[in-house]
Amino acid sequence: MFVERLKFAWRIAFALALIVTSFATTSRNSHAQARSVVDATTYEGADRQQRLQEGAKQEGELTLYTSMPNSDSGPLIAAFEKRFGLKVKIWRASSDVILQRVVRESKVNRIEADILMMDATGLEPVRAENILQEIKSPAVAGLNAQAVPAHYQWIPFYLNGFVQAYNTNLIKKESLPHTGQDLLKPEWKGKLGIEAKDSDWFAEVVLAMGEAEGLKLFRDIVATNGISVRSGHTVLTNLIASGEVPLGLTPYDYSATQLRADGAPIDWLLLPPAIARASGIGIPKTAKHPNAAMLLLDFTVGDGQTVLAARSYTTVINSIDPPFLKGPVKIIDTEVMLGRGEKWAELYKKTFLQQPR
């Protein structure tokens, strides 16, 4: 009996030793990985580029989560892969879905993405979860300073300019509105559309008018003429081109311009104030291929900006004149909006999503 107890005790001790050893090894590996991410994203020495390229060559690949349309991310990634000989694995979804996936993966310490390219409304909540690594890139100095967040945990790479797009077969230029007040005219009844989640745009426009006055205007427009609510900016823009929504209030500039260039009956105007929302790039603290991720970030906010400009995107690099939204533009401070987002999401819902039928 004594021998059996001794054997049992020995097995327990051995199992505990294995657990402790495994935990220590995992802890050391996690610490080493975290250190490599910090080294890749914050090193500023003269040999920075050489170190990144050598590290990326050893890594060989990286995984990208992006909300960009495939038709636009494709040319950008292809140019990067050709430049550096690296393979980029892409998973595409909306910013909302990417946010949910990254937060879910972080809970089990298994974020698969090495780099995120998505709307700032998705990146900022990811940052708030302490998932993103601070970034130091020499390319940041050449970017539109208004678009760069003070925390540097994600970096902007283009602007989504909110425009008012219209179907040119249904609406002639001489009939276009010049101010928001013009949308109260009876000829706009049943012709207006808006995207379902643009509460940050709504907040900026309303506050620019004066909160009480701005809220009253939009409520009056809805009560008088109604506004069709559509989910997704691409969906809204396509519906404008098809004629189902004659005038959309919140399409993105690049999308409407791309469709126009392809021959669709669509054009856009800008009812002041001009509002833009950044899309940005973030690198998780747990990135498995941090050097390759950092190379992609540098490329995207550097030479890759010409690729985006060719696709009608409003770039953030100062050396390229933005093709659209010239003049003063209010870039939404997504960090500030995160703090006041609940209020404006509720106001947006009550104004547009709960309008009487």
C-alpha cells in the first residue's frame, strides 16, 4: 500500500512539474514574442529598414484583416508583395465584424491577424481593449497631422469623405440642394437615403449647425420627406447608381467616383460642412509576423498612397494633393467619438431608424 501511494505521489509531482515547465516555457515565449513586436514597431535606428526587411524575410508571410473592398485592396497588396517578396493572407469583412473577431480572439490569446486595415470606428474600440501596439514610423511625419491620433496605436492611410451622391438620370444639376435646409422642399419626398451607422457624421454635422438647430433640421426632414436607411456604404452607393435611392446623404467619395468612372449615372456634391472619417492600420501586440506587418504599414502610408490615389481614394500623405474634398475638412476624432458615441448612436437611431412608417 505504501509503495502504491508513493507511486501515486510521484506521478502527481511529475505532472505538476510538467505543468510548471510548460507554463514557464509559454511565458518566456510570450515575453519574447511581445519583445519582438515592440522592436519591430518602435525601433528608430539608422538600420531600421534593413532590420525590418531581414526580419520579414525570415517570417515569409503575414495575415491581414481588412474592410477594404477586394477591388481596392488587391492592387495595393499586389504592389507590396512584388516589392518585398512576401505573401499576404487576407481575410475581409466589415469593420464591425473584424472588431468582434479580434476582441473574441484576444480573449483566448489567439489573434491571428498581424495587421488590421479598417475604419477608425472599428480600430478605436480595438485600441481601447489594449490590443494594439504603439507605432513609430518615419512615414508618419509626411501625413496629414489632423488625421493622426495622438496615441499612435493606429495610423491613418486614407480618408472616407462623406458626400451627397445622386443619380444623374433622375436629378439634374439645376435641381440639386445647396444647403441642408433645401432638403425640406417637397420635391425630395421619398428620394433621400442614408447609411445605417453614420452617427459620428451626424454628430459632426449637427454640432457644426448648433445641436438644437441641427437636430430639429434632420427631424423635420424625416417628418416631411422621409429618409430611407440602408446598411453599408457600398450598398447605398450602388442603390443610388441603380436609381432606387435618387439622393444619398452619406456615401463615401471614392466609391461614388469609381462608379462614375465606370459609366454609372452617378455624381456627387458637398453640402457643408465637409466631414471625413479616417481608415487606419493597427498592429496587434501579439503579431506573429511583426516585421512583415511593419513593412506593409510603411508601404501603405508611403509609396502605396499612389496606388490608393489611382483608385480615387482621398490619401493622407501631404505630397499628394487629395483628389477630392479640397478645402477645409473636419476629420472625425474617433477617440472623442468613442466617449460620446452612445449619445449620438441613440439620437441617430431615434432620428432615422425609428421614423414612423
